[in-house]
Amino acid sequence: MQTILRLLFGTFLSTLLAMNMLYAESLKEGKDYIKLKNPLDVPQKSIVEIFNVGCPHCAKMGELLPKLFATIPQEAVFLPYHITTGSAFSAQASEVLAVAVSIDEERNLTSKDIESYFRRASNAYFDAFFKTQKHFKNKESFIAFGLDAMEISQTKFETQLRHKEVQEKLKAWQDSIAQIGIQSVPSFIVNGKYLILMNKVKDSEDFIYKINYLLGI
């Protein structure tokens, strides 16, 4: 029985290796990804997502992210860059999420953690826009909604927002648009220099494979 199991496991590994080699051969610069002329100043093992909470495609990607996080190396860092667009309250969303990431860093949480302040706030906004179709009366009610999801006070938010590192995050997020030259969201940059061509992604498995492949370059 052990011999049979070893043979079956060996066959499985051989098949998996062959599949990986096939995928690796098909993953080509200019076809599946492009190498940025102006790389982002981020860690080597990192995934940057440029997104906006008012984007339905970003909301769909948000549902896929837990599956991605379960497959990437543990040391890989996920860095969310929320950008201001023409969508409603996007500037306020950037402020709330920059504060969320800042608090996460203070509490040794990462944006991959389901209980992170970032995930709580971003998921709440996605649900409000695309599941419950919540109507926000003004900027104040929009911010308050995100703060409720994180369970932090308005005072804590305003204090954190004034911190230098939060303001630097907001600037880096917005500057990434011109630096990378993105035309749409969500956009994903791996290791600060490989921009995945999302219009060439076949499905969720293809996307996850490409992320992991580029993390290894």
C-alpha cells in the first residue's frame, strides 16, 4: 500500500510540476504583465493593490483576496493603495482607510488579516455601495460609517489623520497613478515593478497563479 501511495504521490507531483512549467512558459512580459519604468518604493515580496471603494470590479476582487492571501508566501506583504477618483466620497474613503492602515501597523496587524481595521472598513464600504445600496447624506455620514465599522471615535480618526505617516501614505497612494500610469482599477503591482495586465487574466485561479509566479521572480 505504501508503495502504491508513493507512486500516486510521485505521479501527482510530476503532473503538478508539468502544469507549473506550462504556466511559467506562457507567462510573458508584455502579454501577461509589464515591467514598470518607475518602480514603487515597496518591499520585494509585496503586492500592491490600487483600488477605489466605489469601483464594482474592486468590490468583486475584494471577495477574492482571502483566497489569494491563503496561497501566497507568509512573508509576502499586501499593501492597499486607495486612490481618489470621480466616485462619490472617494477622498474621504482614502482618509478613513489610510487611518485604518496606520492603526493596523501600530497594533501589529497586516491588511491581510480579516480583523484588521483596513479590512473591516473597506469591506463595510464595499457592502454599502454594492450590496445594501446605502445612501450617504454627506461626507460626515460617510466617514462616520467607516469609523463605526472600525469601532473608533471621530477624535481618534482626526488625531490619527494628522500624523505625518498617514499624510505620507495618502500622497504615495495618489502619486502612484501618475507614477505607474494606470488606466483602470483594480490594478496589481507585484514586488513594486510588475504590473499585471488584468484584461489578460482568465479567471481567479489564473490571477492567483500570476501573483505567486511574479512574487518568485
